[in-house]
Amino acid sequence: MARHLIISDTHFFQPVLHEKIAVRKNFTATSNLLDEYMRDEWNKMVKDDDIVIHIGDVAFHQKDKCREMIKSLKGKKILVRGNHDRGVDSMIDMGFYAVFEQLVVSFKGMNILFVHRPWYEPLPKGIYGVCHGHVHTGEKECLIAAGEEPEIPDFNVNLCVEKTNFKPILINEAIGRLHTQLKKVGWWPWYGGPNPLVKPVF
């Protein structure tokens, strides 16, 4: 039976690696070691019939080089386009089965929204939470560098490679992280707390 896995912001072939990626795994900005590491870890984790949702910012290089990398990765790959990704037809040509701007996946009765950037607006009706990338470690300096607000609502879960040990993770684990965040803040109505999107009325 096919499993569903998630990853974001691999940035394969980026000429100068984001500082946080390079530092976390002790890779130099001029080497291909990180690309090789992520490819190998992906293929250890993913089976041929698995579905991998990539939440954007796949690669930086000539199209042929990117196609070679993407097609070397196991699984049926679905892309939610990031700000550094090419057009839909180009990304399909590189090896993605389908390409979206946003994607909703129903998992155990919960509708989960997949987008590249964090979601700051009230959640669309029927959406339990959001899986996103874009902000790398999620630390304040990364948020500022990515042009994001310093406080991301707790219904977002960051699945950039820095947060997934540089490999895809199972959707069960991703949703488990989301549950933990929502339970901590008493997300209404599932955990009996107030809805954090609604300001209290005095």
C-alpha cells in the first residue's frame, strides 16, 4: 500500500547554500555533499510506490540537471509550487506527477492544507491545519529573511528539510506535530480551548 510522505525546500544545486542548511549539517557552500546526502536519505526513506508531496523550492540549476536529480528520487512526486520553482509544465517535465499552487489532503477525516508559505489568515472553512515550507529553521532571522511575520500561527507546521532531518517524513508524523502544536494552545474545539483566530470579546 502506498504511503504519503512530505518534504520542503530541498534547494538542490543552490549555488550558495542558505546559511542555516550549511551550518546544521556541516556542509560547505561550495560542495555537492548536501545534495547527495538528501538524495540518499530520500531514497532510503521512500519506496517506489509511495507518494511524496514536495511543498516547494525544489532546485536551482539548468533544467536538465534538475530533471536528472528529480527523476533519481523514488516515489510518485507531487509538487506544491514554491517561490523559486518554475512553471507547471516545466516542473512536470522535470519529473513531477502533478503540480499545484495549493493542495488539500484529507487524512483520517481531517482536511490539511499544503502551501509553500505559512498561512496567516483565518483558516478556510473545514481546514484543520496547514503544512508549509519556505521559512527553513523557522527561527526569527530565517523568518525575516523570508519576508515573513516573526510569529506564525500555531495551526501551521514547518516541514522544511531542516525540520525533517533532511529527508521526507510520513504524513502521520507531520500531522502528529500539528496535533502537538494545537493541543499546546488549546485549539478549539478539538481540545476544549478558545479559537485563537477569534479575539476575545470584552
